[in-house]
Amino acid sequence: MEFFTAHPNQNWDHGPVVDWVEDKYLKLYAKKPRDTWRNIRKLHEEGFLIKVKKGIYRYDPDFVKQREIDDFTTEQKEEILKRDGYKCVVCGRGLENGVELHVDHIKPKYLGGKSTVENGQTLCAQHNFIKKTMKQTETGKKMFIRLYELAKSEGNEELKKFCEDILETYERHNINGHIEWKK
Ligand SMILES: [Zn+2]
């Protein structure tokens, strides 16, 4: 992506791009990367590059901006709501319970989730909020685990204790229990 953003609005054949990436990678990691071309194709699949024709890609900043704001169409939203019976798929509450319904991306957009009916689900405002919050706390827990491991290996007792206190708070509230912390 670094290569393409440095050369916007140009058509690139895979040869020079692969050479550039492999050269950079070799300098950084002292080995050749695997499947460079497949990863470039993946950037296209995720909507960051335009495929001009077979083997030729192009980065258009306006196109990516458009993609970022790209969301479900009104028709798609209607189809998803109808499919889910106008009820939150988590708690089953619907409009008759006075809750506000949202159409949510099951696989988030930032992970390459598409705005398709299959990738959509109905959530009430509360569960939509919880989903977003859980994602944030998940990121936080993973980072504190890493910081904890680092503090432990450096013998930094104060930092280790700080991380322990935070991670114990996660456990006490049973938040993100699927992420394992080995004390
Ligand atoms: Zn709900």
C-alpha cells in the first residue's frame, strides 16, 4: 500500500511493485516476503486498489475515500431488517419494545467486511453499542497483556503491578474472557 499511495493514479504492472516490496522487505527482515502478488490482489479485494485489467492495479485516493463512506443502501437495510424479523439478533427485542434498530456489519468494514446483505445483521441500539465497546476493550486487554509481558521480562515491578491491576479488573467484571491472560 505504501508503494501505491506514493504513486497515486498510475497503472502498475505487478513486476515493478513486487520488486519494490521485496527489496524493502529484505532490508527490514533479512528475508524475502511470501506471496507478495497475492497480497496486492488482496488489497484490491478489500477495496483499496482498482483493478485496471488482469495483473494491473491502480490506487485512486478518491475511490478509497468513497469506499470508506460506502455503507448499506436503503434497500439492503430493508432486506436485512426484514430477514431478521425487525428484531435485534441478540436479545430479540424489536420496535414494539420501543428499541431503536441498527443495521450492523457482522465483519467490520475495517477488517474488509463488505456492505452485503449476508454481512449485515439487525442490532438494537444497546447491543450495537456493546459490540463497539467490546471491540475497544478487547484491543485494550490485548495491549495490556503485551505491556505486562514486557514489564515482566524487564523486571519492571511497578509497571507489572499496574498492568496486573487493570487485567484483574477485566477478570473481576468478566470482560473479554475469551482473551486469555496468563499471570
Ligand atoms: Zn439487543
